[in-house]
Amino acid sequence: MALRFDLGDRIGDRVLHDAVERMSLQDKPLVEVRGEGIEMRFREVRLTQAGRDLVQGSGALR
């Protein structure tokens, strides 16, 4: 049985989609999400200033 990746990774896409959505819906969103659907290959995710601050160590989650 051959692996088929042309259909995408539905479980991985859903897990990543949920995590990214949670980060984008906070009081100070860490990411900005563009695109439709749950397949991550059709989405664009960018760090917001709050996300960049957190990555650099000068931000806080709350």
C-alpha cells in the first residue's frame, strides 16, 4: 500500500489550523491568518507585532 500525500494531511492540517486560529483570536493576536478552509496549504499566516515580540523574548502571552 502506497502513501498518498496528494490528498494532504487532514489530521495535521486540522491540528495546525486549530492552533493557529487560537493564536489569532487572542486579545493580542500573535498571528494574522488569511485564506479559506482548514487546509494549511491554502492559508497564509504572518506574525503580528505581538508575535514578533514574543519570539524575541520581549513579549508575554497575557
